[in-house]
Amino acid sequence: AYRELSAELDRLGPSAYADLCYLHFPSDDNLPAWRALERLSGEGRCRQLGLSNFGQEEIQHILTNSRLRPVALQIQFSIYEPPTEALLAWLRQQHIAVVAAASLNPSATANLNPMKDPHVLRIAASHGRSASQVLLRWLLHRGAAVLPRSRRAEHIVENSRLLDFALSPDEIGLVNGVATLVHSSKRGIVKPAGNHDIFKIAK
């Protein structure tokens, strides 16, 4: 694992380093790859280490058995596929930052792209903003870091303009509740667990 990771950095240049190196997917044994990242960190080639797509138990195993702690967790975080509040609270306790991935174009169970969701569009119209700006601002309100990117310069600029407006508590609650429309059953069982039943599914 160390040789592969080192070779990846070498392709960027003989003195190349990364500000943040992720262990991208969990495996049956994550410790050898994590220790390879720790070695690269000791050499100054990875400034900080993070995890991607790991669950709480897998993260705890790394925390218990490693020398360096992950500083970030990159996970899918969209209005249709949000992480549980329990996980977000635990990550805050562990001082692990959440980096949102697949937020604007998630591979979710819903057939509708989040940027076309009518709840999002209504909020966007009330603020004079785009749907992508509303979705990314919602993530910031939820405590996640966002990495706006696009092949088009105007979209990069647009998606970086997130700090000059804010969503109201009611708007945040409305967006939070969209996931319940995707995952809840007709039997009055609200999913994801812990989500506020803003659409009165349980009644």
C-alpha cells in the first residue's frame, strides 16, 4: 500500500505532497493502508489524513488502533441521502470534519435530481438564488464542508457564493424533511430514523 500511494504522489512530482490524503473505501482490514498513510504523513507527503465512505464502527477501529487520527470523513450527503444526526453528533465529538460528497447529483433512490426538487426551487426563488446554492448552503448549515466544483467557470463562482445569504430555521427544517418523502412508507413509519416528521407522514 505504501509503494502504491508513494508512486501516486511521485507522478505529481518528486517533491509533491497532498494537503489531505483519504483512505477512500473500507476493506476487511483497513489498518495496513492507514499505516501506509501514517508513514507518508511522517515523511511530509500527506499533511492530513482522512477517511471516505467509512461507517462509525470502522472509524472507531481506526481511532483505537492508529497513531494518527483522521481529521475528515467524506461521505455522501444529500437531501435524499443524509447521514443520521447521531453520526454527525458523534463525528463532532471526535473532532472529525464532515466533507459532503455527491450532494448535487447523488445516486439516490429518488428519481428527481435535487436541483429540480420543488421544495428546493421554492426556497431558491425566495432568496433569488440557484438551487445548487440552496443545497450547498443547507450543507453548511448542517455543519458539513462543501467542495464546489464544475467544468464551467460561472458555476464555480456561483457555487462559491454561499456566505452572503442564510436559510431560515423553517427552510432548513423543510429541506431536512425531504428525505422522509423518499424513504418513508405509507404505514406511517418515518425514515430516516430521527428525521423530523415535517410532512406528517406518521399521521
